[in-house]
Amino acid sequence: MLAADPARLGAEAVRAERAGADWLHVDIMDGHFVPNLTFGPAIVRALRGATSLPLDVHLMCSRPASLIEPFAEAGASGLTIHVELGAQATDLLWKIRSLGLKAGLAVNPPTPIQAVRPLLPQIDLLLVMTVNPGFGGQSFIEECVPKIQQAAVWRRELGRPFRIEVDGGINDTTAAECAGVGADTFVSGSALFRQRNLPAAIRRMRILVKRHAGVHEKPRKRAPAVR
């Protein structure tokens, strides 16, 4: 929703639902964890009234503990917090799940993917950021691809059904690339909302993702260093 027309968020949510979107991804930025300020619980509540789609709420916030209950009450379907929060991430994930919401864990491009490994049994979704968070419209960071691949390996090893979501610079080409190494959930803002024919754009991306799903998911013999 960060890429939607901010003056027409309700109408944009309806447009996305009618076009065939599966979820709506709502970026919450506090101006501290990332250098931008976006939505609060009131916006999520308004979106909840406009659409029946699941609301995938991403908390890019330094102090998310005080925000979990307000966003849950506003109608979030799932909440994602960042592994960069350190030791508090475990308690935050427990709190999210205790409220009956899907619990997500995000990892930023500079953070080693190994940081998420101990928390994988607690989550429903792993969000691999493929840009540095804070602003929409950025270019995809190719160096993040091996992180997606490693997450898919761990998912198989653990037998856990958590989703692997990617967000940042996701268009037809990068969505297909990420699907090939194990991603199954794709956040696309600018590449979709700027399309006049949104249903056709969503159908095209979905076809490409299905065509490439898992093609290169097995680990490479000489994979590049994972950051």
C-alpha cells in the first residue's frame, strides 16, 4: 500500500482486491528504525473496513511492543517484526501469536541470514528484504538472492511451512528469479500499482512465479557469500 495513491487508500485497496491480489501489504514506518514515517492503526482499521483481503502488516519500528495490540485490534491479519531488534524478537513473536495473528520475521539486506535461524520455529512468515527499507521504488539488490535460497533449505530441513516473502524492487523479472530459489510470497508496490490494467499485471506476475517456482531452489555448489 506504500505505492498506492495516499489520497485514495480505500479505493486502491478495493482496486487491488478486484484485480486478484491475495493480500495487502502495509508498511508501518516510525521515522526511527527507518528514515520515513507512514501509517498508524487508524489506516489499518480503515483498510479493514474497505476490503476482506488479509492485511500483512510490516512493523519497521524501533519499539514495536507497544504497537502490536493496537494493530491487532485495528484488523491486521499478521504482524512482521525485524530480527535486527535483537533479543526482544522472541518475546515479540510470542506476543503476536498469542493474539491469534500470523507472526512474521524480517531481515534487512546487511544482516546475515544466519540471524534468523534460531527463530524459524516461531514464525509463519520470513520476509527477506531485497532493498534497504524506508522508501518505495528502489532497485532490487541481487546479493539478497542467496539468502532466499538458504531460507528455503532451512524450511525443508525443519519441515516448517513458513512462507518466504520478498519485498523491494519486485517486478515480473525479480519475482520470477526469487520464485526460482524458493520464495512463495511477493510484495510488489510500484511495479503493480502504476499499471493501468492491474488485473492483467497480477495475472502475468502470478504465471511467471508459478513457471519458475523452485527451479533453482537446491543449494548451488559454490554459492556466493550470504550476507
